[in-house]
Amino acid sequence: MKPTITIHFIAADSSRQSHRGRIGQSLMAAATASDVDGVAADCGGLLTCATCHVFVAEPFASNLPPPDAEELAMLAFTATARQPNSRLSCQITLTAALDGLTVRLPASQY
């Protein structure tokens, strides 16, 4: 079994929950495996729906690789207004450096 890291999810109502995710797994997959309410992930990580939108907290946001052109294009279709730290969780691969990752969930994915 691969090592795991801790991920903190903050809902739009400011409630918090923490879950474990496997290194090498996408943030979206970790969220859906843990039944995190607020990450719909309708396309299953195929980068076609923008329903896994999250806001990544610092210092993690600055340390992630920048979004590629496809992710940027999909971020234009988020239901909740895009912010500078908006990312699609299907495009974030969990690494040991992301242990303690904190993401805020949008009020709606639709």
C-alpha cells in the first residue's frame, strides 16, 4: 500500500473535515473515495466538467505546478467564480510535499 498524506477540506459553510489520500492519487480521487460532499467529479477526472473545482490554500497553491491550457480552459466553466487559487482537483497529484494540504470547497459545483 502506498503511503498516505492528510488533506483538510473546508466546506463553504466553514465546516472542516480531514481525510487521508494516497501518494500518487489525484486530489479528486481522494475526495470521492472519502465521500467528501462538495466534490462532484461528474466526469471522473477526465477534465471535461469542472465539477471538482477547489480553492487551494497557501503555501500549497504556490508550490503546485501551474495549470496547463486544458485546465485553464475548464476553469472558465466553474459554477462558483474562479479565484487566483482555483484548481480542478482532478489535476492535482498527491505527493509527500502536499501533506497537510488545505482546500476550500466552493458553494456549488453546478
